[in-house]
Amino acid sequence: MDINSILTFRESWPVSSSLESDDLYKELRRVDLFDQILCAYHSRLEEGWGKWGGFFRDSTKHRPLFLSVEAEDAAVYAYLLQALPMYTRRDEEDPEADWNKFAKDFVAEVTEPGAMRHPTDYRPIELILMGRCLAVRGWCSRHEEFLRRRENHLQRGKIRPLNILDLPMDILEDVFDNFQHQPKSGAVDWEQKQHKARDRKVRLETMRSARLVCRAFSKLASPLLCPILHLRIDQQSIDRVQKIVSNPLISAGVRGVRLALSYCPSEIALDESRFLGIVRREVGDLYDHCCHVFNNDDDHRMVAARNGFETIKEAMAMCRETATWKSALTTGLRFRSVSRYVEALRRGFQGYRDLHDEQAGLLRHGVFTSTLASLLASLQRPIALNLFFDDAEILPYADANGVQGAPETKRTPTIFVNPDSLTEWIRKAHSRHFDGDIEFESARFLCELPIALQKEGVSVSRFSLNDMTHVRSVAPLDPRMYRPTFGPQTDWTNLSSFCENLKSFELLSWGASSLTDLGEGDIHIVESYLRTMLSNSSLVDVDITLAFLKTYRPAPPDLEDGSTPQRELYHIQSSIFTSPWPRIRKVWIECFAIPEAELRRFCQNLGDEVVHFFMGNVNITDGSWGDILDILRGKLAARVQMKRCTVRIPSLDGGGAVNLIGTQEMGRIAEMYVTGEVKESPWDSVKAGLIFRQ
């Protein structure tokens, strides 16, 4: 197009309703250039750099589109002098528009008193040209609006309605991220407390349905199905892992592996009477829990639980009185319900024994750990690993508790009304109510599995050991106890290699174990293990609670009066904090005694990025707390004042003068000093006796 074909008069413009697609786009292109030419001309008039003849400077900011400044302004000038006089109104586009009046009104508005520009700033011809230019641009805009409507009308039959699949992939990823079961921060919520149980179920079902919509949804939803592999020591868990890792889309979302170390020991699996004794205690505890939850003997749920409990007790009594399960069923039981529970107990014991045989085969020669490690190696990304002893999923208790905040969901535990539920419950491996003489064979996984993962090249970024109260011996913490079927004997260097990529280490326990006094060899194993696991300078999260290492303090001979022996904290005797942690963000240490020099080294190793610090029930065996609190204050007080860090010190012990005020009071004043609430060190006041127990 040239400028002459663009600057055409309104009378030659085609009627909008008569144009088809090709001509419509040509007209839209011409109208767009038409408006650009007029807009540039009008802007040059506003600059006031030329005269009415169009002789403008070359330095104007609004350059012409086709010709030189002078030539294009002359063409537009000539067009505007003729455009309005020749204008003919069209009813379909601007039936009420009077563009001649618009141009006259513009001149009157500019020349009236109080206008933004004084009328002497313009020549009369310039005012006329500006008014006409605005009027022509007005009818051009109205014409373009009708062209767009015609375009939409022609394309309406060809345009597909938009839906969610038309969104860009990054937007869809943000939508699906809202269905994450895990926090987006990178941490792992092992027990999935981020969402309520009902909410988690809805989210999971939504993702399962979304995978069936299309390939795009399947690609986005599949990684959200299984962020954590919840495993037990059985063949079913191995088969499930194999299916998951064989699907690239689902395995792409795996972030962690949680392995329950619950085990069926031979001492119980091969002894019917001992098995019945454990079942008796388990069922009794559940019944006591129901009495507490329902708190009303007349409640129909409590009545059903009481009747079921009496029936189970009678069935167990029948089993104990007879030599075998078979004879118990042929003694002429009067009540059919009792006979059904006798059969349920028999099936439960048989299932428990079968599970023992299966677990024994998987533990033999490291079959379970080697198979699991080889499967996880195909993920080819860092994972989180959690090992815990107690099976957290105890369904009968969940029945009685119901959904939090919804009392109507509480119900009688199914084992009291359905013998099959009792069978399914007692045939599983549980770690509760086990006697102290039973050794957990599965405890060997504490070192065996990490070393197997290290040999297969699996990178573990987070390692967590939970509920260590069931540990009967510290020997499983020694990697030298792991004897692989093939390859050289393992040692501490293998465990150290496992820790090279470790960012988080947790060693947790919520109570004392049945450990007796630890010998020198046991202490060496414990502290070598801790030293190795804490040797990585890239650690970001450290959580150590050594309550499971509490041992009974022997009473002096002259004070033996039959009272319950006291437990004392584990005493760290060697250096375990050997590496600095410049990137550490979370620190939680609890339940141990330590020399002052070693705890001072621990505090000095902390970096400048700590966001949470907890130190409770820590006892220094020598020296004082003064220097330690000064170091912590220097590293944490400023961050606390800027609200970048939280500090909690509930109790401290040791250091001599703590006995004057008590451990909790010492923790309180130490926390105030470390956080900067008080300026003076409280340690001198404690020693001087100026702070007393409140």
C-alpha cells in the first residue's frame, strides 16, 4: 500500500457488513495505517515546530510512515481540508455522530478562556486541522469497531470454545501443584500431617481421575500420586516398588522412602501362648482406650465394644485351655460368636507365622536391602530415607478416635464386631508390648540399608531414624556388622560415603529403651556412628534426641531400698562434632550429657544462617555455661531481633551453679540471654546466688 491508497475518503470505504474474510483483513490493515498516519501528523502539530504549510524539522519525535516529513504532512493537510466537507454519515456505523460539529466544538473549546493552551499558541488553520484530524480519527475508530465485529461474526463458527487444556503448561503445573501431598519447601512430611486424612484422600482420588483425562493431565498428575513410598519388610512392598519405578511418570514424583522395621520375631511366631498373651494386652489396651474416648457405659458404641471384648476374652480362654487350636474348635462351644473369634485367632496366628517366614527369607543374606537398593537406583535423583520401628497405622484406634473435629465419626473398633478385622490386625508385625528379651532382627537395617544404597549409587539427602526406643542393642549401628554376600567387608568408610550428600540427619526417640549399662565397646559404636553421620559440612538440618540411650543408674549399696532405679542421660565421652556447618539452618539437640569443651565446639561450628535452634535437657559434665551462652548469643541474638530465627531452651543442667535455681529456670534465663532480651550474662548472677528458683 502507498499513502494515496490509504488516505481515501469516507465515501469510498466499503460497507462493513458486506466484507468477507480476505477483504476484511485488507481493510483492517488499511484502517490501521490510516490511523497511524493521522496520529503522527496530529502529534507533530502538537509539537508546534512547523507552520501550517507542513515545513517541520527533521528532529521531530514522530517520524512519517511513507514519505518525508514535509511530503507526508502536505498529503495529510490536503486530505483533511476535503475530508469533512465530503463526509457522508452511515446509519450502521455512526448514526448519531456529527463529525463536523465535533470539529467546530473542538476549536471553540480550545479558544475559550481558561483553556490549557492559549489560543494564540496556534494559528487558526492549525486549530481547524487539529479538530478535523480528531474528527476523522473518530470515524475511523468507529469504522474499525464494526470491522472487528464483522470479523468475529465470520469466525464464530470456526472458533473452538476454550477450556483448561488451552492453558500454557507452566500454568497447568501451578494448578496441579496445589494437590501436592508434601510441602513445597523440600522438606518431607513423613506422616503427611500437612493435610487432614479426608483431604488427602480427596486429593489422591482427584489425581487418579485426572490421569485418565488426557496425556497432558497424566503427565502432570502422575508424579503426585506417590511422593513417599511407605514400605514394610515383605514381598508385597518390593513388588509395589518395582511397579512404581517401572513407570517413569509416577516414579518422577517419588521424594522419599519410609520403611517400617516392624518385625515378627521367632520367639512369638513359634509360641502360641506368647502370641495370645500379646494379643490379650493389645486388645485390652484398645478397650481401655474406648472407655476413655466414649466415656459413657450406656453409649451404644461402648456397649458393642464391651460385648466384643468379653467375647474375645472368652475365645482366648478357650484357646489357652486346649492343647491346640483344632481341639479348641471341637469342644462344643455354645456361642457361635465365640467360635468365630477362636477361628479368627487361629487364622491370625497362622498369618503372623507366615509373615515371620517371609521376613526371615528377606533378611537372609541381605536380600531385601539389596533388592530395594537396586530398584531405587533407577530413580536417579536424591531421595529422603526414614526408618522407624513402630507401625504408626493402627486402624482400630483410628475407628475409635474418628476424624478430628467430627465427633459423629467415632465408632466401635471393627475388631469388636467383626472377627475378620481381628485377624487382619493381629497377623501384622507390631513392635508394641514386646518383652525386653526379644531382639529385633530388622534393626540391622539401620546400617545395612544405607550401605546398600551407597553401593548402588543412590544419593540420600535426608536420613531419619524414628522411635529408637525399641532398640535392644547398639550393635546394629556398627557397619562392620553388615556382611554382604558378595564384595569386601564393610566398615565406617562405607557409612561415611553414604553421608557425602546428606543435607538432613534426624535421630529421634520419645522415651528410654530397654538398654542396660553400655560398655566401652557400645560407647565407641554410638559415638563413631554419630561422628560419621555428622561429618558432612553441608548439613542443613540436624535433629538429635538421645533419650533411647538413657541407662539405669545403679543405686549405692547403702541406699538400696527397693525404689525404682533412676535413669541417667547418655554421657558423650569423645569428640563427635568435628565438622563445621556453615549452611546449618535447623538445630535440635536433646537428652544427653556432654563435656563443656565439646559443646563449645558444637556451638562454634554453627553458621550464620540458623533459623531455628532448640537445646533441651542437655547437661554439661564439667566447666560452666558462661562461654557457651556467649557464643550462642553472638551467633543468634541479631537474627532473633530481625525475626529471622527462633530460639528455645526449655531446660539446662550441669555447670555447678544450676542446682541453685533448677534446670527449667536455668533454661529460661539462658534463652533470654541468647535471644538478646537481657544484656547482662545471667551466669555470673547465678553463681553469685542473685537469681533464685521461682
